[in-house]
Amino acid sequence: MSQNKSDKIESMMDEKRLFAPPAAPSGDRRRPHVNGMDEYLAHRDRADKDPEGFWGDRARQLLDWFTPWDKVMDADMNEPRIEWFKGATLNVAYNCLDRHLTNGRRNKAAIIWQGEPEDDVRVLTYQMLYDEVCRFASVLQGLGVQKGDRVALYMPMIPELAVAMLACARIGAVHSIVFAGFSAVSLQNRIQDCEAKVVVTADAVLRAGRSIPLKVNVDEALKDCPSVERVVVVDRAHSNCAMREGRDMWWHEAMADRTLDTSCPCAKMDSEDMLFILYTSGSTGKPKGVVHTTGGYLAYAAHTTQWVFDLHDDDVYWCTADIGWITGHSYIVYGPLALGGTTLMFEGVPSWPGPDRFWHIVEKFRVNIFYTAPTVIRALMREGAHWTQKHDLSSLRILGSVGEPINPEAWMWYHEHIGHSRLPIVDTWWQTETGGIMISALPYATTLKPGSATMPLPGIDAAVVKPDGTPCGPNEGGHLVVRKPWPGMLRGVFGSPERYKSTYFERFPGMYESGDGARTDEDGYTWVMGRLDDVINVSGHRMGTAEVESALVSHPAVAEAAVVGMPHAIKGEAIYAYVTLSAGTEETEELRAALRTWVRKEIGPIATPEVIQFAEGLPKTRSGKIMRRILRKIASGAGSDFGDTSTLADPGVVQDLIEGRVQLT
Ligand code: 6R9
């Protein structure tokens, strides 16, 4: 464990402050969905005793099904075989759109979009969003996209992205969203892996006052993607990107076709049909295509959105994530829209044109529920609380946090300056693989402890276990696992059943292994410590060390590379790379800069190493395994206390590495 992590844990170990939940808002219409601890405990009790009854009821209450299921759950995590709502049929777009046209929400704002330029605001009512989705679903069908085909979405945060997702869901196509900050190489790998037939993109991304070309990356990626037949391009920035005749078409032209079938019927999907693939970093090799299916995922997204954010019909709800990550999938698009909520979608960055961008938007749209990441809080905290005081934040009711453990200092700042010392903060622990929130407070029920995600949601059997799978005692650190299946869990790693099994279900038979370390305190509160595997959490985003290493060694000057996480005040963790150069290559500042650019280009800006240390050799065991524990220690500034180094082939390298340590400026 790195210095950073142990510091964090120490400060969290001392954390004793308690914050009671606020009184419920008055009025029947605003009665919290889970009102008080007694209701919470009743749900938990029911879910423990009768999980199928509990989840069946929730799925029936929250979604419209074309045909009912034969069995709520048929699962065995040993195999693993996971099926939820077996035999039932439904459609995700129907649940997010069609049904709201006749239940009184037709003219309600489904999406409020704030573009980066202040005046770029679009509001799509449920009717308008429905019309757009039907049109684009017809466009996709016209391009030959059929049920089960994969469509890659590589887009900025614009409403067309949500439209494209729902259009895929409508016709049973599987979307695979690639974060627009990823490079052409990353895009290419993902398209190749899922064999997408169509790519939807935009000419450029508007970000921090600049227009960053995007379509060029698609052109680059498609040099070696034979599965892709057509590309649809949104003209976001009027940047005159190149269009390839016969392959590329403009979104606005395709949508203007008056012969399109604007009532495009919903495909009847089996509950276990694939809804989307989302790639995420693991500890080894290439990113994994996490597979989510229709019924269980949507039921779980809707269920958690309703309970954790207490979403009501007249709320304006804002999750600041990018839809390129799972948080945006579940908590900007699917969860809120399934519930008929109003979801705010934002293009841009928190710091431009000023560090009060978010607070300005909260005031502008009277946001009630605000969900963001600790890295954002820390960055804005550094700019000073006076930026928050310029705005009326009194509309806020609930605050949320996701992506990494929130350190108590950031929690307190969030609570005092954004929550005016009265709002609950739901710190939500979950993963791409879990589909939705797993461990979190419920805003009107749970007493909070800053830095703890509190307790598993009702029906979620999360536990901290020892390496042999038996439960840890109070405050004993161990592996965070889930011992019972839940509807939102992943159903596979695309194209790789072995990797699915070995990554999540092998080490602890019959349980789901999260890869995170945690402890449970004497009150049953969970404190997540971070990854136990070789995954770094940079600004709340997962980055596999193996991915960055493989990008580095693909550079001709590099012989060997080892990458670890180092503590970083804003990002939580940053990337520290140790690089051994090929014989005869000189260690220069130019090369250092070139390697950083190289990684950016290979993977994307989030993978850029903060520090590159040139090293003569790496600390290896006699069997050739790099001892990352030592590298992590050195990166975090330690000069001694390296634990047992007796298995090192050459103990001398440690001292050399300490001497060559690069200080952050
Ligand atoms: C939703 C998301 C998952 C990893 C996860 C853990 C870390 C996320 C957290 C948290 C502590 C929280 N993580 N939320 N750690 N407290 N509230 O972030 O998914 O991108 O797959 O990352 O993020 O380490 O394993 P994903």
C-alpha cells in the first residue's frame, strides 16, 4: 500500500464526526422515497429474507415490462451464471421515453443541456427527446444496424450522445461509448474488440474555450477497423472536418430526411439481451469490455437513482460526470430518464471560464441534486470558498460523491460551502462492473461519517473478507466482495468468458471480487481504501499500470517500464513511471517530454505520466518479478522502510532509485 493510502487511512481512522440526516421535506409530494432509518431497516430486512420478492417488487414498481418474468433470479456466482427477470421482455427506450408521453410528463424537461458557451442551452422535453430518438433509430436502421450489432459512440457531451444511446436501445443495438478524451489508438482497440458496424462522432469537442478536433481521431482509428461501414458526424463546432465519400454522413442531414419512419417501433428485448459494452481498465493487458444487459441493469439504475438521490418529479438533477464513464451511463441517462426525471447535462470543465462554473449553473437552473467527484471538490476547494459565495445555492437538497474515497477535508468543505452545513452528502461506492451504486448513505435515513460510504444498500451483501474468504473483524482491512448477486451486475467481459470468470469470480468462490480494499468499523460503516490490484485511480478514473507500461515500451527508446501511483493533492493519485532506456540512448529532458506526449497519444491525456524517472535498473525478484511495492514507496517520497527486500536480485538498485527520484515541481 502506498504512503498516500496509508496516510489517508490514518486520517480516516481518526474520523469520528457524525452527521445526522436532515428532517424530511414537508408535503406528501416530497416525502422521501426512503423516509428515516426505520423504513431503511424494514427494506433491508425484507431484502435479506426474501431477495427475489424484494427485487421483483422493485422491478415491477419502477419499469414497464412487455411480458412478465418466469423467475426473478437464476444465478450462481461459482460458474458464474447470472440471469435476472428471466423470460421477461422490455425495451429500455420505451421505459425512458414512450411511457412518459402518456403519464403526464410529455411536456416536462427530460434533458436540460448547458453547452460550454453560456448561451448554448437546449431543453428537450420527453416528447422532443422521443422524436429525436425515433428519428435516429430509423437512421441507424437505414444504415443496416440490426438487433445485437455494435455501435461505437465517440462523442462530446452533447444531447446527440443521449439520443444515440437511446436510439440503439430502441432497436436492440449495443452501444459502446468511448470517452472523447481517449486517443485514436484507444478508440481503434475498442472498435476492433467489439467489431462495431457504425461509429457516431462529432467534428470537434468544445472544452475550456478551445475547439479540439475529434473526427480526425476517428479517421486515424478506422485505418484498421474493417468492421466499420458507416460514420455519422455531428457538426458541433463547424470546424470543417474532412468527410470520406460513401462512408461518412452528417447527423443533421441524415435526421432531416423526411422519409424517415418517425414512429420507429421498439424492439422487444429479452431481459438478458445485451444493452451496452463499456471498456474499463484492469490490472492486466488491454481494457475489458464490461457487458451489461437490459432488464437487470435498467431496474438497478432506476432503483438506485430513486433511493440514493431521492429523485422526485419536480427536481432538477445534475450529475457532472462525462457519459463516457459508467457514472454518466447510469446517472445522467438511464436512471433519471427511466424515472421520468429532469437530468442536466453539461459540456465543458469546472474551471472555465472561471472556477465558479458549477455554482453558476446550480444557480441558473436551480439545481436540487448535485453529484460530482472528490477530485473536482479538491480542485475547486483550492480556488477558495469565495467563488461559492457569489452564487445562490439554496436550491440544493442533496449532494453526492463518486469515483474515489473522499478525504474528510474535502468532505467537510463540500458540506460547509456547498451544503451550508445542512445537506446530506451521499458518498457512493460502485464500479463499472456493478452497473449502479452499491454502498451509500440514503439521504433521509443514514447518519454520515465523513470519508465513509456508510453501508451497503438494502439487498446488497457487500462484505470485507480475508484472503481465505472469511469475514474480517471490525476495522480489519481486507478484500471488498459481494456475496449475493444483484440485478445490475456485469454479465460478461465481451469476447472473453475466461477473463470474466478469472477476474471476478475465481479468487473467492461464490462471491464477486471488486478489487478494492476496505474495512468495516465497529458501527458497520464501510471505509473503502482503494484498489488492491495494479490499477491507479487518477481523478476518479481507472488506469491500468499495464496499459501505461505497454504504451511506454512501444516507444523505440524504452527498454523497460514500470508504472505506479503516487499521491497527488488534486487527482488523488497520479502516474509515476520508471523507465529504463535502450542501450546508447541518452537521458534528456526532450526525451522525457517526448515520452509523455507519446503516452498521451497512445492512450489519452488522462494517462499522461506526472513523473518519468529514468532508471538504470528496476527492483526485481530473482524470478524477474518487479517489486512494485518498493516503487510505490519511492514514488511517494519514502527513503527507508521498504519492508522485506531479501528476495531482490540486486538490492543496490533501491538506493539508486531513491537518489534518482524526481520531485514534482
Ligand atoms: C463509479 C466508478 C471504480 C473504482 C472502484 C473504487 C473507486 C468509486 C468510490 C470509490 C471509494 C467511492 N471508487 N467510487 N472508492 N469511494 N465512493 O467510479 O466506476 O470508473 O469503474 O471505478 O473507483 O476503487 O473500484 P469505475
